[in-house]
Amino acid sequence: MYKDKLIFISEDYSAVGRMSLTAAEAVMSAFDFPVVGLPTQIFSTQTEGFGEPVALTIDEWQQQAFEHWEKAKITDFSSGLIGYIGKAEIAENLVNFINHHTLDRLVVDPVMGDQGSFYPGIFPEYASAIKRLVKNADVITPNLFELGTLIGHEVEDVDGAINELTASTNPNLRVVVTGIVRDNQIGVLYRDDSVLRWVGSPRVAGHFYGTGDLFAALLTGYLTAGLPFNRSVELSQRGTYLAVVKTANLSESLRKFGMSLSATLADIINNMQREK
């Protein structure tokens, strides 16, 4: 039913850690979607928990990959997912790639920072390149800091910030703001038919690496499978929560390797069987 849905994914690849590109490819395998993966950078480990990773930029290889795909006629994609990029030049190359290919839907996780500060190696001017990428997106999944960075000031009102961003980028852009804490829950806020909606799950104590990556991949998968937007958000939040609960059973040292995905992948398969 879904095997003809070719997915383009571009984000960092970590040799150690189940997150970013490795996690997204696992998610798409559960949906049974074929994947075209473009690493933006290659890291020796994920960027937290193991000290500063060794980074390999592969700009020349990326361009050669684009050219090869053209020759092989790999040019039409049902969906695209773009996560961590790290360099403004690569973001510009991705904008150019998107503009020259058939892409039915583009989901962008504008990874820049969290908790009031940029991630290591990310600078304010990088946000300009990400904003140009966002103009080409159909759906984005920023946290509050990233949403504020895109509009140029701290978010005081989520609904107002979404309005400001869509007015300056794309009026049809769907913005799903992640990492919103309410009482003892954590979840997402998004606007549907001019109404700000909330989807949350019980908050689990501890720090978990790669939850944003996982949520964006799940949302891309469910939307590509044809589920309604509201249902896709709900299932993506649930799938992320299942991974957090599973990962919470691991020791602190093992959590650094990323999310435990087995329960989430099983949930995808069960959901897709019901949809059939």
C-alpha cells in the first residue's frame, strides 16, 4: 500500500547513537517506505553526552550524490524530512535541491538550540539560512527557542508567534511547537482551523536524547501514509512517549546512545495495519 512512497531525508548521521538519520530510517522502515538519505554531516558520536564529536563535512560528496540521483532518475519524492544541518551552505544547497525536484510534502525540524541557547557550533546568522528553508516547508517542528529564533525575538504567545512566522514565510505553513510543558505533561502545540490545539503525554523524569528527531520522523511518516493531520500529530506524540518510557528503563550511561525504538516501531506497524 505504501511501498511507492519515496522519502527524502537529510540530517546528521551519528556513528554512535540512535537518533537523527539512523532513527528516521528505522521509523520509515516500520512504515515500509523506501528512503533516500543524505547526511548533512557525519559525527563520531551524537553531539551530547560523549564530549565533542569528530565531525566530517561532506559537501563534495553531497553534490556528487545529487548529480548521481539525477542520472538515476531519483527525482520524485512523496515527502521530505530535513533535520540538523549545521552549515548555512548546506542549507542553501538543500533549498536548491528542493526547488528543482518534485516533493509533495516537506517537513523541516529547524534544529538550532534549546533552553534559551544555540547548540555548539550554531550561530545567529545560521538562522537566516534556516528561515529560507522554512519558506519551502509545509510543516515545521520547532521548540520554543527555535520558534523565537525564526521570528527574531522571544516567544511570549505561541499563537501570536505562529501567526508572525507564517506571515513572514508561508501562510499555509503548519507549525507544530514541541517540548511544551503543562503541569505534569509534555507535548506539542499547533493550530488547526484557527484553534490552538494541545497534545501531550505524561512527563517522564530524566534527559532523553533525540526526542525531537523522533517526533519529526514519526510525523513525516504518518502524514505520508495519508493520515489526517490531527491524527498524525497524536500518533507521533504517542510514539515519542513510548520510546521515552522504554528508554527510561535504561541506565544513564546507555541513554546517551539514544532512544529505545522497539515499542515505537511496533506501534507504527500496528497502526498501519489498522489503517488498512
